[in-house]
Amino acid sequence: MELNLTQTPVSSLVEALNTVSEQPVDIDFTLPDYCPDIEKILRCKITPKIYNRNLSGGQLQIEGSSVISVLYVDSEKGAIRACEQSLPFSASFRLNDVTDDYVIETSVKCEYVNCRALSRRRLTVHGAFSLYAKVLTRGMIELYSPDGVENIEFRSSDITLSALSSLAGEQFSVFDEIQINDNSTVEIIIDSNVKANITDYKIIPEKLMLNGELNVRVLYISDVEAGKPRQLDYIVPFSEVVDCIGLNDDSTVCVNLSMMSYDLSLKSEILTDGPVITVDAKIGVTVRGYSSECLRIAKDAYSTEFVSEPDFARLNSPADTKLLSDTFMHKDTLSLGDVCISEIMDFESNVCPLMTKFTDDKLVISSKVNINILAYNSENEPVYIERAVDVCKELDIPDDFNNILCSEFSIISVSYRLGDENNIDIRCEMKYCLTLQKAVCLNFVSSVNVDESKPLSKRNCALTLYYADKGEEIWKIAKLYNTKQSLIVSENDLLTETLEQPLMLLIPTV
């Protein structure tokens, strides 16, 4: 006879898909008629934008476009100009079975780009970017309760698990109009970048109130004849309420925010009092909530009447979930080499994905900050400089937390100063937000096979003397004699389950 125990389901997170695909970017194009001829290419940038994500029929379909923007010096006046082309892309991924409760997370990273002028009006661009795709769904871990089973002894243990209480995701848009108030005109936008950051959030039952901001950087030309760019930095605050069924005040929350796409356009000055730039960003957000659950499982079992054998299952689940978030300052010095800068027009910084490593009781986080500088040299010629700065930080972590569920790393602010000996001193304020988990891995009893055709032989005495050594466990002694652990404890007035000294025990017969 197989004795089935009462099942206790515990909600868990399952990765139905976690992959990366390299998307090529290869295009030849001719400059539009309104763009002057090319004298020198300063920089070529690929900005992947995701417009649509659809999961249907066991396949994830992602569609978007790669925006190729080129900054160059024209051959007529030596001024800075720009041109832009878009190249659509699509990717599809097969995945495992997914329940109706799932979220999609995507991100992109430009791997490389090469740009070459075939002539003064024709360009060829070869590059690639990585498309990261993840589908998370809700799964169930089946545990088994050892309570309420007669004539079966269980070695029970209380455990605490960090169960998935909420899984939610949505997409939303942020729109704003940026009024330029410095009495300048905006003839053309030549470069832009929009980043989305979380500033804070608040949990209310079944919802997450999310506050954040868009960091908008625009490089524009106000005088086409001179071609000298100007930089605009602007912050657009936003708030969003995400429905999260199962979320409560005691939940530990992991929030993932990703910029899917954005568009910047110049609004006609006929309709406004001055130059206005509109920003329209599409953002994806996913929320994972974890709550502690106290459960009782059995680590071993046997029958006191018949020959029996327990079946075991393996439990691998988070025991606890914690957030680790803070800011720190990083200072560095960039060498400009032989380039002598007279004026900086644009100073852009981007952070690479975060790398993590556990060492003893420390967590080491590291990344690279890419610095892109558009400037004029001592001969008043436009130059473009790229540098990479290594950032590393050691963090103290709680005991036994050895898994990183998700990580966010961002730049809050960057300041710079032209130093001596043709160097630039930079000061970066960085922010990290890590969700750590402590794992529990153990075997537990899932069922007990009881052979009723093989009864255990009964002892002819009511008590048996047993000389126990120091360190022996009462459970093992009870299992050896097919009796109940509670009877041995009661008969011998024991206070611990492991003997602290040698002792003669009285073993009662069931």
C-alpha cells in the first residue's frame, strides 16, 4: 500500500525562456538631399527600439527597428551634421509550456558598429546588437504534510520558504513637451538619448505605486550655418500604478524597468511661443513579489506496524528574499592622449550590464561606464573621444545569501572637469539595486510505501534496555526498534533529541 500524504502547493518562479540572440545591422544608404557632403565621420551609433512583444502558440515574437545615427563633419564649412536611418528587425523564440500568468522582460545591448564612407554621400554600416529575452511564469512546488497519519512516524521539520506571491507586468507610455527657454532656436536634433529610472515605489494591497523619471539628453543645432551643437538635459517625472494580485505590505518586491523605445521630435514653432521638443517613451515594467511561508515537512518516515520504505523528493527553493540598494561615488581620471580640447559640447555616459561575483562573505559588483565626448580641439575642429571607466564595489551581504534574482545598475549623475596635463577628472554617482535570495536544498518525504503483507515482529517484552553513546539521535534509536520517538522521550524524561552523554535508555514497545 502506498500512503499518499496531503499535498501543499507553494508558488514559485519558473523561467520558461532565458536567451540572447545577436541581431545583425547591415545597411548601405545615401545621404538625403538636404544633408551636405561628408568630410569626416565622428561617430556612428546603433539604438535598437522594441515596438511590439507578443507571446502566442508557444512562440515569443519581438519586433522593432535599429536606428542608425551618424555624426559627421561636412566638407563645406567643417560644421557638425547628422543623418539617420532605420532598419526594421524581428526575432522569434520557441519556449516551454507557459501558464496564463507570465511576464516578458527584454533588453538590448549594442555589441559593435563599423561605419565607412564609400563616397562623400554614401555610407555603409555593419554592426550587431544583442537582444535579451526572458519569459517568467508561475510554477508550483508540491510539498507534503506529515500530519494526521496513524501508525506512521515522521521526522518533521519546520522550514521557511520565500514563495512567489505576485507576478505582474505591463507596458505604459510617458509623454511630455520640453520647452526651451534660453531664447535659442532649434533647427535640427542631431542626437538624443532617453533613460528610465525608478526613484521609489509604494506597496498597497494588490497594487504597486511606481515613481520614476526619464533622463532626456538632446543634442541640437540652433544655427545650421555654424553647425555648432548645443546640449539639453531634462528630467521628466512619471508615475504608474501596476496591478499586482497577491501583493501585500509584507512582500519583498523585485521591480524591473526597461526602456523599450522612444521618439523625440521638434514641434513647429508656429504653434508655440518658442522651440518645443516632444518626448514619447514606451516603458516595460515587471513586478515580482515574494512572501515568507512557514511549512512543515518530513525528512524521514517509517511504519511501526509493517515493513515500509519512504519515497523522497528534492526541494530546491528560495528560503528568503532581501533587497540590497544604495548609492556610491566613483572618481576617475580620463587621459585624452594627444588631443587638446578647447571646448566640450557633449558629455554622454552609459553604463554596461552589471557583473557580480561572490567571494567569501562579500559580493563584488563591477561594470564599465562608457564616456563619449564631443568637443572642439585647439584648432577649433570637431573631435569625438570614447573612453571606458572600470567601476567596482565590494558589498557586505547577509549570511547564506548566494543567489541574485535581479540587478539594476544606473548612473544618477556625472560631473567632469578639464584637469592638468590634458586629462578630464570625472565624478560618477552610481546606484545599484539587487534582489538577493538564500536557497534551501534538501530531500523530503513525498510518500510512504507500506507492505501490509509483512508485519513487523513484535517483541515479547514491554521494555528493552539500550545503552546509548554520546551523540546518538533518539529518532534513529526509535526507528531501529520500530517504536515511537515520543514514547522514548517520555519514558526517559529526555530534554533533547540528541544525547549529550552516554545513557542507558528504556525502549517501550508499541
